[in-house]
Amino acid sequence: MLKLKVPAAMLLFAFFLSSCASVLYPQKEAIMLVTEPGDAEIFDDANKKLGTTPYDLRKLPSSVKSISVSKEGYETSTIGITRKSKNGLLFLDAMLLCIPCPFDMKSGALNEVQKFDGTLRLRKKLKERERSIIVAIGKPVVDVPDGKYIGTINGSKKKINDKDINRLIGYADETDDVIIPGMKNTYLEANRISVLNDDKGSLIKPKLILTPTIKNVEVNVMGKYVSKYKGSSMVECVWNVYKTSNKEKSIAQFPVKTSFFRIEANNVSILDALMAENARDLLENDTLYDFLINAEREYLAETKGNVFDIKTPAKPNYKSSKEVLKGSIAGVVTVEQKDGFGSGVIISNDGYLITNYHVVDQEKM
């Protein structure tokens, strides 16, 4: 995020998935771009270094249309710039993961006064992994005690079970809509939980399920309606890991706490924003990848069938292509079941054959 030090400044910070940010400032006062961690390098759109953070945005040359914020070990944040007036600057895109989201302010917005206090949080680069892991994302659940106060909206105290709470902060069981897309380009190939009910013959189905349980939420925002809310917010989740062979017993839990300052003109619900960030924070856990790899191996070992020996058939001695064709045809069989049939190939002299799982799925037999 950007730290503003003048009353007439306006920042619209966009988090993670649909991020948009705007900054307006008068020429005379310093507007500092502050990052966490600090000492990040600032580059213009020609890749020329402009300085390091904290950086006074007034120093930007008028020809600069975007800047990049870089630090070794962290992902680069790119911010597109459009000037709306002689004394105003509008940041269109603050892209933590290079996800563009153009935003245009309404007419008259140049005269609005907002005060923002915060920093641009740089994301750690995820370690490169030898392979990705396919997982299913379970529907998030809420495990916050009934009657617990979770903060204030426009000065009014709110409880987790208030009648209007979902309309105001969002629906927890719909946040997988932002969690799954947000995991793209990481070591996790995330799928909806419904993928597990598809054709059982797929060999690339998720072996593991990650389900977030929301243990605590805090919001303190002001605004006429959802897209105008601004203020602090926080979520604490426990990410449970399950094997698809036993969806009731969690094999591990990873607690993750996420906080950020919400900026006005954000059309994403509070819970969507929090859960998208929380999921990304989960991936920065250095032990998660190794755990999931080992759990996937355990699943495969536990679910494999009985071991048996197949005798290698004697190598045929074909003398012509005609004999090769005849022998090949003799080795192909048709496997029938109630919904149709499929093909198989004989692989031994004592009657073993290979076919696809969906052909012999017991539910179809």
C-alpha cells in the first residue's frame, strides 16, 4: 500500500486478486511510497531506477506512465500511472501478482479528501518447486462463536450472527471464487471440491483437500455502502488438510492470520478480500509444500490395490507384417458392462488384461 502524509491525498489500494489503487496529491506536499520490507527499488516504465523506498512520488517525471517496485526475494509490484489534472495523480493499477484491474474515478473525485495510513506490503517470491500439486479447495466454513463482536461498520457494533452481516461483509462459503483463481501460477493447482464427484477414471484428480475454517474476523470500516467501505480488517483461518480417501479426518492444520487496510471504491467484499490474501499467505509457509508432497505419496500407497505377479508372455516370433497384425488383433478384447463397453489388451498368457478404470467402475457394472 502507499503511505500518504497529506490531507488531500487519496489512495485506492488494491489487494491481490482484483487490485486497483489511486493516489491524488497536491504538488507542494510530499507523498511517500512506503514498502514492507523497506529499501525496495523503484523503476520507471523504461526500467530506469528512480530511487528506493520510502520514495517521494512528487519526484516522478511527467513522462512516466508506470513504476515497478522491486526487491530481491519478493515479487515485483507494478503500478500504472495516469495524470488527471495538473495537481492530481491517479494510480490505476497496483498489481501484486500482475493482475490488471483498470479503475476510473467518478467525476468530481479529484475534490474528495481521504486520509490513508499504511504501507505497500511486498509479497515473498514462492520457491520454485520440481512439480505442482493438484488439490481441491473445500468450501470455507465459519467457526466464530455466536454473539461474538467482530468490529464496527459505520460506528455500529456488529456480531458474527447479525441478520445483515453477510450482506455487509460477504458470504464465507462463496470465497472459494477468489481463492482458486488466486492460486494460479503457484505450485498448487487448485480445483473446486466438486471435481471429486466427476468421472472417477481420471488419474490426475486431487488426492488432497484444503479447507479453510474462519476462526476470527475483525472489521472496522466506514462508508455508505460496500464499495465505499474503508478501514482495517483481519481474518484468522485454520487451513485443514484432508486426504480424499477420508474427508472427515484432518491430517494437518495450518493457522494463518491476515490483516490489511481496506480502501474505498473496492467492489470486492470484505471477506473475499481477506480470504484471497489469507490463501496467498498460506503459500508462504515453508513447510506446506513438503507436507503436501509426502501426504500425496501416503495417499497413493494407501489406496493402491493388491500386489500380484504377472508372468511375462513369451516373445512372439512373427515372420511377416501380416502375422504381426493378426497377433495384435488377437490380443485386443472388448469389455462389456451395463452402460456400454470398452476395449482392453491381453498382457499375459494366463488371462490378465489391461483396460481403463471407467470401463470396470463398479458403479457401472
